[in-house]
Amino acid sequence: MRRRKQNITGVLLLLHHLAATLAASQEFTFTYSGFRNSSNLTINGAATELRPDGILRLTNETSRLIGHAFYPSPRRSSKHRVAVDKTASPASAAAAGGAPRRFDYSDLHRATRGFRDLVGSGGFGKVYRGVLPGAAATDIAVKRVSHESRQGIREFVAEIGSIGRLRHRHLVHLHGWCRRHGDLLLVYDFMPNASLDKHLFSPDHVIAKRLTWRIRYNILRHVASALVYLHEEWDHVVLHRDVKASNVLLDADMAGKLGDFGLAKLYEHGVENPSTTRVVGTLGYLAPEVARTGKATTAADVFAFGALVLEVVAGRRPISSEAVVLLDWAWERYAAGGEVVDARLGGEFDAGEAAAAVKNGLWCSHPSPATRGPR
């Protein structure tokens, strides 16, 4: 149990450092040019170890503090926590304020003009654009999910009251929900620039060219900060369980927002995540231990994030149509000293930032959960 906690701490620290290194042009991959020996880094008298290659190895006692020192973010505090009543229905939670509301189907039918404006579709269902009436008309996206499993719908509806309270600038906000027969309709903020994968793999060169290195780099920072919030900073641990490019939505400024919590699971901090027998996720992003055991953890989310990092840097899908696995390809290229960065960028990228992203992508997506933490 102790080893598990240490591993989770390491995973969270890795995300903190990834967000920090991607936020500062002078810092990358745990290598800080300003530090020459471990005496430069002490907290409460406990120093870290600085390896000869410049990589920091952080002690368990200082890891959390150092992570926050390099990437300032709000701490969980008991006086700011929101009590989550797992027995309450989403409707009663919404009435208390702060939780998503339950919409009438007729309201969403009007808001979407009869579900006319289809903006996306896939295995998850279909997404329609709409406008909520009011003094300040709100653009919304209505995701119509047709679950084969009624149990899956019940499980998610039970969590909506909690998930709807999540507030982070890089999470897509869930306004509310509606159930109609076998369908679940989810109401989110509308993201005018669609999903990240639409830009990464668009056949339209004009659209693809918009995704410059700077924008890609910032999107990785945004998703990293969102995962830190979900795993550590909110009242409960939130496992997303489906981190992938199509679930990263882009706003008007091309800022990345992690969305689609249809597979999310919540559990209390300090409590081991209960097992599940249902394997969920997407091939190419699915951690090997999840496929074996069916049990999702924060480390599994980190694996998916690592795959996403490599996908964004290389401009290649996790599993291509030629059955090439991106992770294997990236390891081989990296080991041989080859270039991993997307050739479509035409060499217009920051070499230090790219090296940091590749190393962290490979580290996050290591096949062993115990090896995904800093070394």
C-alpha cells in the first residue's frame, strides 16, 4: 500500500513538472540550468539529489512541495471543500446550487432547433450545436449519447452531481443533462474550434497549418494542468479514463480544454480506487495494466496523457492505419537519435521544448506504472 501511494505521488509530481517545464522556456525535463548541486534545492532542510546528467530526483518528503513551487496551483483546503453527497440525485444537488441542472427534453429540442446543427459524431454518439435563451445567450454543445449499457447510464448519472461541480479553466464546463428513453443528453460549453484531432489530422492544409508549435505546446500545458486538478486538487480524485485528442476541445483562442467525462470515476483521497471489471478507454491510449486488470488509476490517465503528448508532437495517431504503434515508433526514433517532431511544422519549433515534450511523453507512457514517476 505504501508503495502504491509513493507511485501516485510520483505520477502527480510528473504532471506538475510537465506543466512547469512546458510553462517556462528555460526549464525542461527536470533539468534546471540554474542548479549546480543538490544544495541549491532544499526545503525544510531536506535536499533533492541532482544527478550528473542534470536530472532531479526528488525525495518523497519534498516532492509535493517542490511540485507546487515550480507550478503554483490552488491547494485543497477543508474550508473550501464542497461536500459531495453520493446518495443525492443530480436534480436535488442542482437545486442546492453549483451542480448541473436537469434539462427538459423540449428545452434542448428548441435550443438546437430540433437537433439540426450536427457538429460531430462518432462511436460515442452525436454532438449538436445550440443556444440557451436568456439575457446572455449561451452557445452550447449537446452530446447525445446512446449507451448500449443501461447500467453505464445509471452509473454516470449518479456521478453528474459531482462532476458538474468541477471548475477549472482547462476543463469543458458541464451545464446539465437530460435523459430520454435510452439516450443521455449532456450539455456543455460550445467550443468553436472543435477538437484537437480535427486540426492535427485535417486534410485541409489551411486548418492543419493553424496548429503551430506554440499552440501545440500550450495545449499540452493546458491538459497537464487539468489532470493535476482532477487527480489532486479537487475534493475527490477524478479519473478521466478517456484522455485523447478527440476529447481535447479548443476554444476561440485555441486554448485546450479537457472534456467528455462520460467514463469518469470519482473516489476519495487516501482511499484505494475500487476495482471495476469493465475495461473502458481507447486503443492507443489504454495503459497495459488496465487491459489486464480492468482497474483504472491516476497512472492510467498519465499513460494516456503520454500518448497524447507524443501524438501532438509527432502529428501521428497512436495507432496508424498501417498498424504502426506510435509509442513503439517514438521509442525507436528517440533511441536512434532520430527526429520525432511533426515534419509538417517545417522545422519551426523550439528544440528545447520539443526535447522536453518527447522525453516526458515517453516517460508518462512507460508500460510499467511504477516507472511513470520521476527517476
